[in-house]
Amino acid sequence: MLPATTTKHKKLLVCPFADSVFHLHQSDDGVSNGTALWLGAQCLSAYLAYSAVVKPGMRAIELGSGIGLTSLALAHLGCHTIATDLPWVIAKCLAKNIENNRARLPSTAGELSVRELDWTIPPDQWVFDHDTIIASPACSPPEPQQYPHKFDIIVSADTVYSRELVTPFLRTLHALCTSSAPRIPMAFICIERRDNAVIDQMLQDAQSIWCFAVTRVPPRKLSKALEKSGCKWAKDDWDGVELWKLTYRG
């Protein structure tokens, strides 16, 4: 599989994963960054497949699923997965990609669903009795609800690229972790370091404000996972990609 930086012009991507091959539609029309594949999703999916952190039966949620590669990877590995994004991304590519690739998942795959999750919506306004929505400006409960799902793993790739997203993202991540108590979910955030100030702020705020322990996954482990996944890339092909593990300490 080629690095995402070289395939933005393609409308259909053929993405091998383990013993499956996903066919994913993307759109690089400038309306949303979420409708195209990015390096972070490729690297994160490879790490999840070959690092032994994922076990069948885990409950997983992805923040900013984009075209769906990482959520499909989690489901393939046996995780019961919720893929989330904003309405435009869901309608443009995510929902179709999930539905079109269900038949390519193995019989051992976990459940996989798609829901809208707008990070700007405070957690006390989230809804849980809706088939397609968790958080939306168009839908809020009459009173706060307790989240019915307790997650084992939370993932996100290439989703925090501006200062305005840092606080809403971390608040969403914090809410999902605290709602999973007494479990302490693993959270893996894969980023391409384009703006040092934004990434450094996210990592600092995660620790100082939102009570997360922050640890970088060693690049050698990520490199090894890419090799095992069949990505014969040069280091320059994914230079700048970092994988961080966030563990809630509250």
C-alpha cells in the first residue's frame, strides 16, 4: 500500500489489511480534511494489527474516522467498534465505505456502527438512545444521560490540526474515559506533526488540564508494525508521524 501523501488524487483506494482488502472511496475536494486518507490512519492501523494491544471482544470507538480505515481495522481484529465523525464526512464517504466493506470482514469481526459525534457539543448534551447520533447540534436529551458503553480502547488519527480543536477533542476524550470507569481505556492518538505549537499544546493540556499520562510509542515499534503490514516505505515517507498513548489518571 502506498503512503497517503501519494494517493490524494485517487478516488478509490485499495487497502490491504491482514487477510482482507478494503476498497475505500475518498474525496480531496477541499471541503473537509476528513474525506481523504492520511498517513496517521495508515500507521495507526498497522500498529493496532501488529502490536498485540488489541484483543477480540474489546469495545472500541474512533474519533474522527474519516474514510473508515482504522475502524474497519479494529472490527477486523474482533473489536466491537463505533466509527464517529461529522455529518458531511459520514455522508460523503464514511457510511458508504463501512457498508461497502462489511462483506470483506472475516466472520470473526466485531460489530461496527457509524455515529455522528461533534466534539463541540458538551458531554452532558450527548444522546445514547439514537441509532446514528452521539453528539449533534440538532439533537440533545431533555436531561443528562449516562453513557451505556464502557470502552477498552479509543483511537484517533490526524484529527487535531488547529488550536481550536485541542480543547473540544480532549474534552471528548476525557468524557469517554471517565464514562468507562472503573475501566481505564487505552487511548492511541496518531498525528502528523505539521504545526509544533498545536501538537505541543495538545500533549501539554492532556497532562496538565485533563489528567492524562502521555507516552510516545517508540518509532522503532511503529516502523516494525509498518514492515509487518507490508508497507515497504522509506523513513521519509512517514517522517513526522508520531503515535502517542494517553492513559487517564483520574
